[in-house]
Amino acid sequence: MSIIHRFCQLRHAGERAMQVHYDPQSIEREAQGFWDGAGSFRALEDASRPKYYCLSMFPYPSGKLHMGHVRNYTIGDVLTRYHRMRGKNVLQPMGWDAFGLPAENAAMANKVPPAKWTYDNIAYMKRQLKSLGFALDWERELATCRPDYYKWNQWLFTRLFRKGLAYKKTGVVNWDPIDQTVLANEQVIDGRGWRTGALVEKREIPMYFLRITAYAEELLAELERMSGWPEQVKLMQKNWIGRSEGVRFGFPYEIAGERKLLHVFTTRADTIMGVTFCAVAPEHPLALHAARDNPALAAFIAECRAGGVTEAEIAVQEKKGVATGLHVTHPISGGRVPVWVGNYVLMGYGDGAVMGVPAHDERDYAFALKYGLPINCVIRHPAGDDVPPPWRPEYAACGTCINSGKYDGLEYARATEVIAADLKARGLGDKQVQWRLRDWGVSRQRYWGTPIPIVHCPACGDVPVPDEQLPVVLPEDLVPDGSGNPLAKRPSFYQCACPSCGKPAQRETDTMDTFVDSSWYFARFCCPGNDRAMVDQRAQYWMPVDQYIGGIEHAILHLLYSRFFTRAMRDEGLLPGVSEPFSNLLTQGMVLAETYHRDSPEGRREWVNPAEVEVTRDAKGRIVAARRRGDGADVAYAGVGTMSKSRNNGVDPQALIDKYGADTARFFIIFASPPTQSLEWSDEGVEGSYRYLKRLWNYCVNFDRPGPAVAPGLRKATRFEIHSVLRQANYDLLKHQFNTVASAAMKILNALERLSAGRSEPVAVEGLSILLRLLSPITPHVCHRLWRELGFGSDIMQKEWPDPEPAALEQEEIDYVVQIGGKTRGNLRAPKAADQSALETLLKASELAQKYLMGKAIKRIIVVPGRLINVVV
RNA sequence: GCCGGAAUGGUGGAACUGGUAGACGCGCCGGACUCAAAAUCCGGUGCCAGAAAUGGCGUGAGGGUUCGAGUCCCUCUUCCGGCACCA
């Protein structure tokens, strides 16, 4: 126990009286000053040491930190500090996801430019992050709204554009007809514009897309090898990418004497003989053609244009259709097939048209019943050869073809092969792989984002801005007014010369989706200050991120876009050999709080912040009443929900830090639930965390006081307990189950207090040194201070992480659990090394046997070594 | 609607790879200290019955597998996340 020697020496060198009361404010100020002065968190590339790049998702600078941020960064900080003490060269950076819609909304509300609002928020939130004591390397800070960052968005975009990985086509947006502006999905509430209340329409406009589908196969295949990601996230991404194998083919038709094909994709080509109609999207060219002399159809298409663009909205709307009056030819039978327009057919998926096989597809079945279309059963399914209503899932099962002419008797796989071959022979189609994943539309008709670096020239077309003219700088003095993009109203921005021919041209005024910014910031953190390249060789050292931490709500979009961008950058030669940005992913749960409301006699509901509510409990601790502290008004408890403005149940981290200090906030957040689960806020729980840190402080204050002599048995038992708890805590750390690590710290303090001994007892000295180190990633300030006060050393972070000592864990005897007849009946103390027959003998001689086995025949005895004896009677 | 999760005492959660359900906290009850309060400390606390010993029940609901199920399988309910322009 060399630590005790050093401990005693240091202690004598720096003796001074310890502050009696736990004062988090002064402790935290001093510890943060120490780290700043020592440059403790500056990360330097060092090829001789194993690196650990720990990254929490950077925040949107919305104004002030919310509890979700505190949780996210505390989790990251625990990992960072743990791995430092395990000897890794750790990088933990921080930056700002600084472009986005809220800045424009705030600008409209306050008439302040988004730039000023954003920079002010960044300054405030940075102070808050610092007060929480996170081990961040602030020299790598970045903000995506700075030209030195978004320049590289533009630079990469021009590369992708020249490669064809960025291209232009039309896309569908929400259109507010009153404000004459494009709305984000969240700005559409019940189908109406949030500011105008006007019914929102779909509108097709030209936009730029990034060809993420070019990487679909790779993005899907690599998922299988990503062992550091949660299965549920990988599964969601797999389903999102949505690879399906099927047949794409055309139904021939003639229009104005011209022979054309109506293309569809199906995974059930075996049902082709059951096709009784085709359905096309309302935006499909065939629908638009037919609507020209069909007012009813035109009205239906107009009706489909109303409403939002989200998949959820489209999925829940009533499935409706109208016949176009047009027919196409069945590619095998040659029969006439009517073409309908269906509001459930998506133009963005496949060819915007589907074949209708009512007998074997639930949606087609409902559609056919509704509009009286024929239903022809062509598959023998588990429930028979017929498909009487109501719909049963068996109808969609794969089976043998019937009523299908030459295909009769073929089963699914064979039928698909033969039919695909026949279609191919006729030049109408072939087998094809289809993806659910769509290309990424990055154009936004908004001001506060990265300008898309394209110039529209009447002579040369769309010309990418040359490197020497980058960045295209976003003016920071504009204030949007809700009626479209202010950039489009500022000639000094959009008027320019064509980079190609020099003639007058117009600059693109759309900006990029903010997901572009967040798709590569992790690589930029590796290369701060480089104004000549997007990333440099320093990224080779740090990338990929070893541990990424963020909300589960990003499971698909942000993470998939980042995986795509990393590959695009790899193929651009920027990140050689790096395909996956994040080796390990931890998805944290939401932060919840209690909700209370008060309903006025007029029926208005007012949400009351939990901080203002006082509850009354019954003898068992159940909440029986709640009232508002201010006016004593009765309020109703409405369960827990995610912290939100609308339910007024947010808890301000700043108030918490001011009252209890950062360590208490960090401890509670870690202790209250495991990182991946939702966390329920509790003021009492925070009090409990504060109480624990005070207890720890008091124990250390009294550490020098002489205590009673410790009995050898208690000494051994305490040491066993502390090392057992440590072993479990180290295991839990690897699982990222930090709440039980906090519990472990509590258990160790409990054991030390039971020991009633201080400095004179080696087990107490050893136990305390383990406790402070185990706790230091969670509550770094108080552990830093106590480590120094007690003379363990000058910097706890420089000390190695504790591991249990095998000798301390040795036991000669253990308590076996005894089950008799399926019930747990007690314990049997037995030598650890006892074998089955020895245990049986011991058991039969025990009191338990006397009590529970008298007169019973033993059928079998099952022994789980080191754990349990189960007697089957 | 589709995809992915979750559900354990009054409460947050714990329980190894199928092996004593409720660790560690919070709350509540009782006690110590105090003129009193706060703070702190000590003890108790799954539910039901019982004076107790003890017995029965118990991990969202219902079935199943197993010597043994919170854990594995099937069906269902409720809640949460995502659904491509919130970030």
C-alpha cells in the first residue's frame, strides 16, 4: 500500500486547517482556476500515446443551457475524466451548431439580427459550460455561423457538385400562400401556417440535393460491423435505408400516338397476374396529363396539394383516389388496366406509381373495396384460395401462384424469377434493388445558414463559385420579417459576375440545411485554425471519434448524414481510411419533470412550474394534494413529461448551480438514472445528492480525529466490501452504467463511516483514496480539493484509476442460497471450494433440511457453483 | 399509419450470462440533539394476514418454456423517440 506512505509524507508537508463547512462555490472556483492555470484539458497530438476522442453533440445556442445539455455534457465529461485517469490522451472539444431557424424567429420577435442574438447566446452559454467544470479543450471551439467554418461547407459542396454528388432537381415544400414563404414542418400546425393560419399547400420548387443514395449500399453494409453502436439505432438506420429487392417494369400505354411506359416497382412480382389497377401520385405526369380535360380529377389533385408534406401526415390521412380514365396494358396478359390517382402514392419514392393487387396487399384491398375495383386472388395462402372480407394478414403471405396461367404452381422465389425473365424478354423491365433512402435535399429558402456557392448565369447555367472567391459571406446585419428570404431582397448579395464568362449573373440565395454543418464538425475539431484546408493530417490522429454522446432523437438523420459526409470526405482524399465517424455511440435519454396545471373556470389551462409547487403527502408518502406556493392555489398533478416550454416544467440548471454548485448538479444527473434511460427530475433527489457531498466533506474534515480501535474482522470485511464495490463499479463504468458508480461511491462512504476510523486506520486511508478517485469524474471539484487537503497529492487527475486487489476479494466461505420445492428457504454457509456432493452432505445435515425436507423425497439437487443449491422434491 | 424503445414498492432506480426481487437514494414513520426550528445523526419501511413465529401474494395485462423467469418465447395495453425543412 505505497499510497499510504506517500499520503503521510505529503500530509506532514502541507498541514493546514480544513474549512469546516462544504462550500461548493469557493471549491469549484478554485478547482477551475487550477485546471485553467495548468492547461489541464489542452489536447495535443502525441503518436506515442493511445488517443481517446470523446465528443458530445454540440449545442444549438438557443439562449441558455437546458437540463438535456447538462446531462449530455456530464456523461461525456465522466467518460473523458475516466479515460484520462486510465492513461489515454483525451480530446474533448466544444462548439456551436449556430445556424438555424430559432435565430430567425427570435429576430422577428425582437428585431435583432440573428447574428447578434446567436453570438450573445454563445457568450452566455459558454460561461455556463465553464461553471460546470467540464474538461473541455476550449482552444478548439468553433461556431458554424463563422465564415472560417462554413467556407468549408461551400468548398466541399463545389467539389461534390463537380462530381455529380450534388445536383439540382425539384422537391416538395410547405408553402404559406399568405406570407408567400416556405415553412418548416414544425411551422405547420394542424395543416396551417403558424403565423398566418392559412391552409398550407405543397409546392414543387428547384433545389439542390446531395446524392446520399450513391452510398446507400455501403452505409447499410457497414452497419453490421459497427459493434460500438446500439442495436436499436443500427436497426432504425437499416429500416430507414430500406433496401428491397424486387422488379421494376413498365405498363405500356399510348398517348397522342406515342408509345410510353408507366413504370412501377414491386417486391411481389409473383402477384402480377392479380393486378386490377395502377395508382399514381397526384404529382405524376400521367395524372397531370389526364387532369387537363378532367375537372373532377383536377379538383382531386388540387385537394391533394393541400396539407403538409410529412410522411406521418400522409400516412394517417384517409386513402382516397380518382380514376384518370386512362388505361395501360398489362405487360403479361395484355389486358386493360385502369389508372387511378391515389393520395397515398408518394412521388418521391420509386417512380411515383404502384401496381394495385387488392387480393394480396392490405392497402390495395381497402382501396379496391372502397372504389369497387375487382379483387383477383392469385396466390394460395395459408387461409385458402379466396380472399373474403374482412382483410386478414394471411392474404399477404407468400405462397403458390394460382389463376396465373403459365405461372400456376410456382412459389414466390421461382415465380419472381420467371416473371422478371419474361418482362426482360419483352423489354419491359428487370429485377432491381430499390432503396427507401432518398437523396438529401439541402436547399433552404432561409437567411441564417450557409449560402449555397452557386452562380446562375444566363449563358453558362449553374456555375460553382471558384475556390479563390470562397467563402460566399453571409451578411450579418439582416433581420428576416417572415415573408421569404431577406437575401433575395438584397441586390448587393445576389448581383454578381459569372465566374465563368464574367457577364452579369445572379447568386443563389438559398442556404444549406443546418445538418450540413453538423455532418463534419467532429473532423474540424481535430484541425483548429487551419485556414488553408478543411481538415489536415491532425484528423488522422484523432479520427474517428472514440465515443459520441447525444440524444436518441438523432438516431437517424444527423448520424446518417454524418456517416455519409465522412465517406464523401474520405473519397475527396480528406479523411483517408476513415469511413465511420463514430466508433462508439451512446444515446442518452430525455430529461423529464413533473407537470402541474390549474384550470380556470373559463376552461383555460395554466401550467405551473414544479419549482413553485408544494405537495402534501399521506402517511405512506403518496402525493395527496399540491398547491402553488405564491397564492396557495390548488394545482393538479398531471404526471411527468419531457421538459418543455409548453408545459412550463423546465428546471433551470443555472438556479441549481447557483444554489448547490456544479458537483451536486452533476452527481444528481448521473445518479438519477442510467444514461440511456429517461431521467426524471426531482428536487428531493438533488437535496439528497447535496447531502451526500456534505457527508463526504464532513467525513474528510474529521479524518484526523483519533477513532476507536478497529476489530480485525471488521477491518477485513470492510476491505472486502470496498474492493467488491470497486470491482462492480469498474464493470459498470465499462457498461456506461454510471448511476450505479455513483451508488458505489455512496456505499464506500457508508462502509467507511461504519468503520468509525480515520487516518490511523490503513483500510480507511486506502478506502478514501479509492472513493475520491472513483467519484472524481462525476464530482471533479470536490474530489480535487479533498485529494489535496488530505495530502494524497496535488492533482487527482494525474493519479491512476483504482483497480481492486485480488487478495482483498478472497473468501474462504460463502453463503449459498437454498431453494426447496421451488421456494427460497434460506442460506447455507459453506466452503467456497465445496463440490456438489460435499454441499449435499452439508445441506442434509443443516437446520434447513430439518425444517423443510422432513418426510419429503428428494428427486434431484441442482447446484450452481458459488451461488445456489436447489432441491427438487 | 410505419420504424425503434420503455413499463419493477409511495418514488428514482438495482438485480452478473435464467439463480435470495427491491442494492443505493428520495419520501414517509419513530427516536436523539435543540427553548424551538433548521441542519445533522440513529432505527424502521414491498403488499396482505398475524401479538409474534410465520404464511400468502408480488416486477404493466394474459398465456408459455424451465428445477428456477424482472430476465427467454407468444399475444395485448399504455407511454416515449423518429418519420427526411426543429435541432
